[in-house]
Amino acid sequence: MSQAITFSEYGTPEVLRLSEVTPPEPGPGQVRIRVRAASVNPFDLKIRSGLMADAVPVRFPVVPGLDASGVVDAVGEGADAAVGDEVLGATVGGGYGEYALLERPVARPAALSWEVAASLVTVGATAFRVLGLLDPRAGDTLLVHGAGGSVGTVAVQLALARGVTVVGTAGEHDLERLTALGAVAVGYGEGWARRVRTAAPQGVDRVLDAAGAGVLADSVALTGDRAHVLTIADLSAARHGVRFSAGSTDDGTFLPQVVQVASEGGLTLPVWRTYPLDGAATAHADLEARRNRGKAVLLP
Ligand SMILES: NC(=O)c1ccc[n+]([C@@H]2O[C@H](COP(=O)([O-])OP(=O)(O)OC[C@H]3O[C@@H](n4cnc5c(N)ncnc54)[C@H](OP(=O)(O)O)[C@@H]3O)[C@@H](O)[C@H]2O)c1
């Protein structure tokens, strides 16, 4: 037996329990890892609370967690890794545990800590995917909502590397860090569109909404074209005629590319705090209260 965090009903962070579970067996193409780090994503909170109950039905008990890094200890038929390999990747059946299954594991570069490796999985692949969809070109201006967040932070850096001018909306506490990355930082909240117009008199060509804070209508007005606005977080996208890009459209090709960029020193992704496995409820409460300033990571 091994330990994992499970929940058997929707609710507040307190539904997360440290439980004894049977370590999962890897299926074809999968590996089992001894988890070194498992990152906490806003998605995990949405699943646990029941907010996504219709969109993403679950079978209780659930082990939360989309991302993990660790050492391979069992290999399924045809899997592209060997026992002892240090890897990261998207989990199958949850990541908040001593053991997790990964599909399409990616080798962990020595330059990436276990914490950053686990943190990059969903965040990095998402940023890479949505930039490909929006496809801003060198010289274009991209507005990123939620640029102080994890997906936003990676998207900003990938866009800057393409020669794109990036304007990012963020909280007061993130403006300096955003400016240091090379973006034009603008405070979020009431009046943001006016501030963006002032900061980008040349106009805005593309918008990535990585915050989901009701910014779509003004974003469409800014670009003048719904097709140039994309959200990963606002479920009212269809009402605005805006594309919603879901994680389920990730075919696994983005993570190796973003890991490559990160291993070459081309990305920073702040890890705010680490927690022991039984600190999962605290981690969820911290994210829910928006106390985090970067990734929250469990170290089982
Ligand atoms: N569809 C997909 O494939 C996909 C994949 C990954 C993530 N997501 C979703 O995308 C969102 C971001 O994920 P994440 O991991 O980057 O979360 P995160 O690290 O918590 O970042 C969210 C950021 O949005 C900021 N924010 C809050 N209100 C804002 C506003 N009005 N304007 C601009 N920024 C605002 C937050 O600032 P504070 O510091 O003030 O809280 C925070 O920095 C989440 O909703 C997540 O579920 C979707």
C-alpha cells in the first residue's frame, strides 16, 4: 500500500484526505513513478469543489493532480522510459500521491528542479499550445490577461522570445516581475482597457485570457476581431464568439518542446511554496484565497 490524497465528495479543501491506496499499475505506454513533486493547479480546485461536475464527471474516490515529476519504478508495455529514469509528465488517475502513472513521460533535464519540472507540465504545455493557436508574429502586440499567473508568466516569455511585444495585466504585486521579464505591465481590474490603450498606442493584435475575469467583451473591442481573442479560463467564451481552448485538446506534443526551452534557460516559472503530501488541503485553501505568488507544489 502507499499514501495518496483522495476525496470522496465535492466540497471545501477539507474533503481532501490522506488515504492508503494500492499503487496503480502502468498500462500500455504508461510508466509508474515514485513521485518527487506534484503541482497544484486551479483545475484541481474546480474539480474538488464540484464546479466542473457536469463538464468533467468523476468517479469517487478521486486522486487529484494533473502534473508530476519523479523516478520511474514500473514500465507498461511499449512505454518510452526505463526503471530509474527521471521524468515529468501528465498524470493518469491523479498526481497527489507517493506513486502516479504518467502517459508520455518526458526526461527531466538536470537544469530543472523536481518542483519546476512538475509545475511546467500543464502550465507550460498550455502556454505553448495557446500561443500556437493565436500565432502572434514578430512585431505584433499580444495582450495577456493574468500575465502574473503561471500560464501567463510562461506565455509572456514564449511570446517575447518570438519577437512579440507583450502587454500583460496583473496585480500590483506582480507588475515589477512582469516588467523584469520584458513585458509592458498594466494593473488589472476596473479601467484596465483604458490603461492598455495608453500602454499600447500601436493597438493590440492578439489577446490571451489566462485569468477568466470577465475581460472578453473589452478584449474583442480592443482587437476588433473575435478570432484574435482566445481564453483558457472563461466559460462564457461562446457567448462572446471567442475561442475557448481546453486542456483535452493537448496531444502531448507541446510539453517536450517547452521542456526543451526551459532546459536551455529560456523560461522561469516561480515556485511559491512546497507542502508535504498531507498539506494538500492547505495548498488548496491558499490558492482559493489567492495567497499564492507562483506555483504550489506537493512533495510526497
Ligand atoms: N483550458 C486550459 O487548458 C487551461 C490550462 C491551464 C489553466 N487553465 C485555467 O487558466 C487559469 C490560469 O491558470 P494558472 O495556472 O495560470 O493560475 P494562476 O497561477 O492562479 O494565475 C491566475 C492569475 O490571474 C490573475 N488575475 C486574477 N484576476 C485577474 C484580472 N481581473 N485580470 C487579470 N489577471 C487576474 C491572478 O492574480 P492574483 O495574484 O491577484 O490572484 C493570477 O496571477 C485558471 O482558471 C486555470 O484553471 C486552463
